[in-house]
Amino acid sequence: MRHIYDESAFDTTKPVGSWWLDSAGDAVDTTDLAGGENVRCEIAVIGAGYTGLSAAYHLARDHGADVRVLDAAYPGFGGSGRNGGFVGPGATKLSSDAMVRKVGMDETKRFMALQGESIDLVAALLDGENIDADKTGACEIEFAHKPNRVQELRQGAAYMRNTFGAKFEFMDKDECTAHGFAGPQVHGGLKIPGCFGVHPLKYARGLARAAQKRGVIIHGEAPVIGWHKEGGTHVLATPRGEVRAKQVIIGTNGYTAEDTNPGLAGRVLPGLSNILITRPLSAEEQAAQGWTTTDIIYDSRKLLHYVRLLPDGRFLFGGRGGWDASPAGKARMRIYMEKTFKQMFPAWAHVEFTHFWNGFICLTYDLVAHVGHPQGDETVWSALAYHGSGVAAATGTGRLAARLAAKAATLEKDVPVIMRDVPPRFPFPFLRTQYLRGAYAWYHIKDEWL
Ligand SMILES: Cc1cc2nc3c(=O)[nH]c(=O)nc-3n(C[C@H](O)[C@H](O)[C@H](O)COP(=O)(O)OP(=O)(O)OC[C@H]3O[C@@H](n4cnc5c(N)ncnc54)[C@H](O)[C@@H]3O)c2cc1C
């Protein structure tokens, strides 16, 4: 497979050394494709993250479809097993008013409604399938990391309330402290109710097992390395055998190789996100920093930091950014993250870190997630590019892809116009990592100096 970053970052033979992997319990039993002859199904799904698993689960549960999922590694190997566990609105980097300018008010509302339904869907799956994923918190909060960002948040809350009827609330600095989060970079907040945190790998594994219970077969260690059509049948080749299917759903997000499907080449841009975990903090240590809430919280930077107190007192410190996916680049990012952590949480400057890892999110040229037919083939669906916020969005988009593949929905009627079709191709796609470098340099100046 051909990627635009250091290939070591896509090594599916090495599990991700994350806190989630150390605390998720037993792995999901998958079915070995080796030795299987003439393996056929109605719908094959590439990628066992939230998109692929949700698509497979809903296809089997709601449409009685015969589905197989193929993952290069194991369920939750990609972003779905290594993210921050923030279940909130996502799937775009466009601001709401930019979206209104682009597709109008009604379509923006349709897009937002889908994001809201996706959050509810995660909650319903956890409850309905008895998935114990350590759910915490009751809202998501963005905090102003500089005094000059406070007014933006105040206006943002008013805009969302007045324009979309959203229950966003502005919080001043004292209200943030009373809510249980404080620090030298906390100057005010914007609260989005209805969001929560999860253990992302427990959720991914729970979804995988729920899909298996409905008859879905999941093949681990099954990277799709070849793909051709024989008549109307797709033939997906892996090193352990072939799978034949009438339709294919691609849910490979930031792990999409350039050569998985020519219809996606040059159309997605994987970007790095990084997570540092502390040892459990005692109640006294939490009080010393003034951080006691388990709500999910991020700052107002473009290259944002996302943070949350985990149920056992560990603190998760996430940070977007970085363009060097090599082991040396990862080591440099860890040093930068540790330094930033100490600036933001001075009372915890002495605290040891137990884990650090990173993974790929997925960006597009037009800054929004997409569902469409690569190469115009109506028997192939791609659903991807959640722009770093995909726990809920991938789950919801996976369900949408299931409905589309089952012909219970159509692209024209049921997919918000801004998400419709495959993502546009980047101009000069070979420059994608350079674009990212330029954007990150500019964001850094904006975040820290303006
Ligand atoms: C560090 C980090 C923190 C994040 N934090 C948050 C957060 O707090 N909240 C939030 O909403 N989002 C967050 N995200 C984003 C979120 O994790 C993703 O948007 C979401 O998991 C995407 O799910 P997916 O199923 O589309 O893709 P993934 O979970 O990335 O799964 C893609 C799968 O495809 C497989 N694959 C790829 N190519 C092939 C092939 N050729 N054959 C077979 N299998 C293949 C891979 O092995 C992988 O398992 C974060 C991401 C990262 C990396």
C-alpha cells in the first residue's frame, strides 16, 4: 500500500502502544480469511473503525444483509481505537457561517441535524448493546485560551442559539472555575450540552461484537491490497485470500492508501493527532489545579488541545498537528506536548506521563466529510474525512452508508448536499503535506501570537 507519510506509521503488525489498548480488556475474536475458498458476501466493508463497523452493524440489523468487514489489522486499529473519546459534533472544519454561505441555511441545518443524530446514535448503541465504554461527562466545552478569544466565544454562543436554536451557553471565567476547570489559559468557555466522553477502544470493540452478534463476519489482518471487477462482482485481494462482493463500502479514513481505490487518490489528506496520558492524579492534585470535571474540553486554538479527566484520575492531553509521522517526528512531538502541558497545567508540572501515541485523522480540500461513489461506480461507497471529530460522525455516517447501500436512502434525498459525492481532488496532490505544513505554521502564529 502507498501512503503519503512515513510507512512505519501504517505498520499494521504493531499494536498501538496506547492507554486505551492497555485498559480495554480482551481483543475481539476475528475470522481468519486464510484457507477460505470462494468467500462471497453481498457487501464487503473495508476498515473496522466506527464507519465500517457501524455500516456493517446497521446493514445486518436493519436490512438483513450478508456482510463481511476486512481490516488490515484489527477492529479499532485506526483512529477509532486511539482517539480522545470526545463524542461531540464534528465532520467539518468549516465554521457554521461559512457553511451557510456555501450551501445555505436549510442545508447547514440538515448537516447539523445529522451531527446531533450521530451523538444520540452513539448513546443509543452504548445503551442498546450494553457496551460498557466508561461514559463520562454531560457536555463539551471550548475554552478561550487567551483573553482576546472570550468575545468570540460569547458571540459564537449567541449566534448558535439565535440562528440554529442550539442550546449553547457562554461561561465567564468564574463559571469555568465553578464548573471544575481552571488554569492560566482558561478565560471563559462555550458549553455544548448533550456531549460526553467514552473509552474509544471499548466502544469500537463493543460495536464490533454487536455487529458479530447480528451475523457480520470480521476478518482481521486482512489488508485489501488488490481490487478488480469480474463482471458485476468486486474481487478484493488480501495476502490471506480473496473476498467477492456485489457492493463495497470504504471506511478507511486517515488510513486510506493512495492505491486502495483510484477514485480516492489525491482526494484525502491524513493529518496527525497526538495524545499524552498522565498517571492517575489524586483528588488533592486535581484540586490544586482546579480541574475536577470529567466533561470533555478543548481550547480555542486552531491547532487545538483537547483534554479530559478520565474515570481513574488520569489526565488525557491531546494536541492536533505535526507533519512528520516518523519515529523521530513522534519523539519531537512528545517533547513539545510535555512542554505545553506544563505551561497549561502548572500545578501538575511534576506529574509523570505513562503513555504517548499518535494517529491519523482525515482532511479534505473543502474541509468536510463526504459520502459518495469513487469513480462513479454505484456499487462502491466511500464514507470518510471527519476532520478530527469522528467518534459520533463516523458512527452516524456509517449508518448512512448502510442505508444507502441497502437502497433505503439515496444520495440525492438523504445526504446533506455539502457531504455529497467523493471529496474534490486537491490541486497538485503531491504537495498535500506541504500545504499542511504551511497551514500549521500559520495556525501556530495565529494561536500563539495574535
Ligand atoms: C489521536 C486521535 C485523537 C482523536 N480524538 C477524537 C475525539 O476525541 N473525538 C472525535 O470525535 N474524533 C477524534 N479523532 C478522530 C476519530 O478517531 C476518527 O474520525 C474516527 O475514528 C474515524 O473512524 P473510521 O472508522 O472512519 O476510520 P479509522 O478508525 O481510522 O479506521 C480505518 C481502518 O481502516 C483500516 N484500513 C485502511 N486501509 C485498509 C485496507 N486497504 N484494507 C483493510 N483495512 C484497511 C485500518 O486498519 C483502520 O482500522 C481522533 C483521532 C486521532 C488519531
